[in-house]
Amino acid sequence: MKNKKRLYVRNRDAWQNECGKYQLSKRKLWVREVERAILLPPDEWNPQTGEFRGGVCDEQYNFISGLQRCEPPAAGFFGVAAVYEKLPAVEPLYIDESVIFGGILLGHFGHFILECLGRIYYVLNHPEDQRRIVFTAAVGVYPWFWKFFELMGIPQNRILLAQQPVMFRHMTVPEESVHSWWNYTGEYLLPYKCLVERAKLASANKSLGKKIFLTRKKLQNSISECINEDYFIDFFVDKGYVTVEPEEYSIEDQISIIANAEEVVAVMGSLTHWALFCRPGTKFLMLTRTGTDTLGSQCLVNNASGVDWRIVDVSLNFLYASRSLGVCLLGPTGYWLQYVWDEYGELAESSSFKNSYHEYLLAWIGYYLQEDNRNFTKSIDIISMLTFAQQEMQTNEALLLEQRKKIKRQIKAKKYFGIKT
């Protein structure tokens, strides 16, 4: 199927470009054996690039490997591709041990499942090698790190987390199998296949049905909020989908539930990265938070996992919106109406979203009045903001009206002539 029937979005050309960029690489992954290797925890964060410094280096502090999200020399947001500018004033802690470098763990759930298992293929391919696996971490350390590893048969007592510069007698450093803004290799999916197999055994093959809607609607302390997601939940529940809030289940149950589904719907972000645990051919509908962003790493996931994906722009934001932070307004756009017509042959309800304006404004204002967001608030030019809001609301209304008229013509033609216009 051509991508135009997969993409119901306003910025189709940008999405088309992203869909074609992140492909399988057939290169052979390298493995380096490093004597007296030093592991530097991520530090010296650069607010302009979002990159850290640190990673694995040799005894002379020559960089070897870290977390490479983009094509070199850039590392990408949260990436690590260089040692510290200011080297440690004291000698690193020395551990007289040979270890395997497992990578840099990111305390962000979506990033973790997307790219932090990128070296575990080496461990799975060498079950006879029972050396300890050393990691370091950025953006926090969370218990669910170890639950994923335990499910793969890697107990926590085999894992060493370096939280200060450490030198090891010897370190085996396998290359990453994924660079989430660049490419992936055939080894990328090995950990996910292992997790699915073990999760089904551990959860007694738990399933909540063949059609599921993944949501984080009730997640506490979320850094983002999607207003009017209920519109889509109600729509799909009416189509026989079961609403699933993953955090209510154990890791093994979450993986099994998703792996057993045949159709999945979710708002784009961490939840759509769960496609890595789906069977090839699983129908996966991804709803966008904004109408201007493209998410290349999701295109990589879609290509690697082989899911039968669709992306639909359901963004009705008329104030500043980020796909990662803050408040977004979702609702029935013209693109959504076209998708529903193509998929279900019906005209979707498209006016109730206006009831969400009050909730959206309250949530948006509340978020940007928080102390941590005051710098952004102070930078706003009120005339520019109101102009943007007016343009977005008028554009959304016009697209919605145009699409409703088009689909009504199609319904009429189908009813009286048995054809589509």
C-alpha cells in the first residue's frame, strides 16, 4: 500500500520523507575489546543540542562509544558521542574485572524501549558468557529498567550501574544495533522477540482482546496532557476496542497484551513505540499530538516492526504545542473524517470537540503559569499568539467543513449510484 493511504496528515511530504529515511542497514556490527576501559556517566549536558558527554573511552580518554542517535558526528538529543571537556580531577575507581558494556539507560520510558536495548543482542547471542553487564544512566534511574532485563533472563545481580567514572580491567563493547534517528540492523529486534516470548510464558499468554486502545490518560505526573482523547476512546470502544492503561499491569502482562492484539490505536509518543512488541502485520493506528511535527524515530519503529501502520493528524491546537511537553488539544480534523470514511464508510461526528475548549484553555494556562515555564511565558508576544490562534482555528474549521462536504458527496454518490466521487 502506498504511503498516501497510510498518511492522513497536513504535512504529508515531510512524513513521506521521514518514512523513507530510516531503513534496515545490512552492515556488520563491530565488537571492540578494550583493555583498561573507562566508563564516564553522562554529564555536561548541552542545552542547545540536548547532548551529553561521557561514555566509554580508553585509558587515554579517547572516545569509543556512547549513545549515538544520529548519524555521526552528531549524537542527537540525549545522545553521547564525546568524552568530558573537563576530565576527572581524580583517578577513576578501578574494578579488576572483565565486563560487557550494556549501554546508556535513559530514564524516559519511550526512549528506553526505543533504543536502550540496542546492545543486548550481544548478550542474547552469547549465553555462555556470564560476565557482568555494565550500564550507566541519564535522566534518572527507575525500577522498571531491571524488570525488562529480568524478563530477558538477566538478573539484577548481574548488572553493574556505574554512577561515577570507573575503569575496568577489560571491557567488551558491542556496537549499537539501532540509531533511532538514522538506521537499525537485523539484530535490533532480538531483545523484543525475546521479551515477547518470555512475557507470554510469564503472564500465561495474557490478552485483553484483539483490538485495543492504549492510553496514559490516568498516568500520574505525566509531563504531557492530551485534552479530548476521550472522543477517540469512545469512538473506538464503540467499534469493539478495549481501553488499556499499560501502567496498571506488570511488564510481562503489558507486553503479552500488546503482542496478542491484532489492532492497536494510540496517541503518538511512547505508546506507539510499543509497536516493537507487535506481530508483523498488526494494524496500528497512530494519532498525532501536533500537526507540524514529524517523528522520524516512529518511522524507524514502523519499518523495523513491520506493523500495518496509519498516521492520522488529529491536532486541533490553536496555542503553542509540543509533542513531548505541555498541553495538546485533540479532535476530529478533516484528516480524521477522511480516515473514518476510508476505513469504516461513515461520516464521523465532528462538532463536540468545541466543548473541550474550556478544559484545554484551563490546562494550557495552568501549565505555562508554572514557575518552571515562566521563561517561555515571558517570551510570548501577545499579538503573535492571538494571530496564530485565529489562523489555526479558522484553518481547522475550513478543513473540517470542506471534508464534511466532500464526504457527504461521496455518501450521496454511493447511495444513489453505487460509486464514489
